[in-house]
Amino acid sequence: RNAIDSDPKTFSGLVRAFDKQKIFTLEGDFYKRKKGEVSPLLDGWYNRKSISCTASFTYENETVFTKELQPLILEGFRSLYPICRFIHNAINEE
């Protein structure tokens, strides 16, 4: 949260990029009481006890059984890298 408070503009850009990708969804339990007031864009990241990014595919989605799955997942992980780097740097600065 300190890193987001210190640089909300950068984190907002990273969240916008995350929201554009269609592979991963943000998950995690919210605090019962907010840890701070931030923009609606950042609230889903800021006021969670923990975060995880999840991708799920149904068996009806034929991509699961083709060679198209590997580049799709690779593209998804590449889209996560900038926000993961921000979080990693924030943890290492504390």
C-alpha cells in the first residue's frame, strides 16, 4: 500500500493495462474495513487482504486442447509482469 500511496499514477497505469487483458482475473478477500481511500480503479487492489491472479478455461473452450494454449498463457504472464515487478520492488524496498 505504501508503494501505491507513493506512486498512484504509475500503479493506475499498470492496473489499466491489467484490466485490458482478458486472461487473468484479480481475486482475493477484501478487508471488512477499508485500509484507505483510493480511486475506484485502485480500490480492488488496495483494499484486499491478499491478491491472486487466476486464469481458468472450461473444457468447452477448445483452446485448452490445442497448441494455441501455450502462447495464450505466455501472453497472459507477460501482461502480468509489469504489475508483479511493481509489487516485487515495493516489497523489497520495505
